Amino acid sequence: MSNNCLLQMCTAVAVIRHAAVCIAHLGIRVGALYLKHMLEQLPGLESWCASTQAKAEGLAVIVMPKLEQLRADAEAGRLQDHPKQSALAGLLSSMFASTCARKPPKALLIGDNRSFFNLYRVVASSVAKPRCLDRGGKLMAILSKPASEHATPTVSEQLSRAVSDALQTCDVLLACWQHVLAEGFPIRDFKAVIQYIGEPAALQ
């Protein structure tokens, strides 16, 4: 086997593994969208995943149609996207149902930004009002750089202001670990913190 073929096979295995991790931690919809995106970005991925000895038809022919059907069922509500979503909906309902007559508490939901489109819907289905922090990714882009490359006080001020502004119009703020662990994140502004997903290392 040539080095090029070996590299292609390793790439295919890595993509499939990460798709499985997405499904396990973030849900069917995220995993399906990730795999579809990678098939579009790497046209050769289908053939790399095909096993000629087993006469497999390829990833796009066998796996994607089934995964797309599961994704469609999840979006239509015929299939549970991920068990944690039901647990989250129940928790939020119990938290906010008793506060309808008074000012609701502010809750922080720590998750992965790839699944926020899923979690937003779950939060919105309860009586709580959701909002995603840093939807445009401006702060995330700064935080992803080494600390020596950005002015910490400035980032801290921007982060604190972004959280404060978001809490004016929401009950539940969706944020990534990168935001929460950054210096200056105002964790004291929240009455409840819900860890939906572990730190980024858990998804590697």
C-alpha cells in the first residue's frame, strides 16, 4: 500500500470517527450534517471508505441515505435526536415553570457551538427565552489565538459586555467552553449553570 493510499484511508477513518463522536455527544442532526459537509469538501472520501474486498458500495451510497433519513425523522420530531435534549427540556421546564409570576433566573448553558441550532430549539420549547453568545464568532476568533496575541483587558471587557447585553433579552444564554473559561467571563451573573457537554477535549 502506497503512502498516499494509507493517508487517504487514515483520513477517511478520522472523518467517520468524528462523525460518530458528533452523533454520540451532539446528536444525529449534527453528525449527519458534519458527514455530508466532509463528503462535499473531500470528493474522494466515498471511494476511500469503500472496501473492494467486501464489495462495499461506498460511504455516500450506504451510510448517508440512512443517516439523512434519521436526520429528517429527528427534525420532524418522529425520532429523538439525542436523549440529553429531553433531559434538558425537562430541567428547564422545572426551573422556569415556577417562576412565571416573577422575574425568572438567568441560566448559563455550556455546550458546543455546532449543536446550538439544536439546543436553541430545545430551550425555546420551554418557557425560557434562549440566546446564543457571540453568534458571529468575533470573540471566539480572538480567544482562539495565543494569549500573547491579544490584549486581555480588552477581551475581558468585550466578553463581559456581550454577556450583559445578551442577558437583557434572554433567560438562558448558550455559550461555549472557550467563552466560559476565558478571563473576564461574568459567571456570577447566572443563578444556574448547566453543563450540557464536557470540555472540548471530550470531543476529540
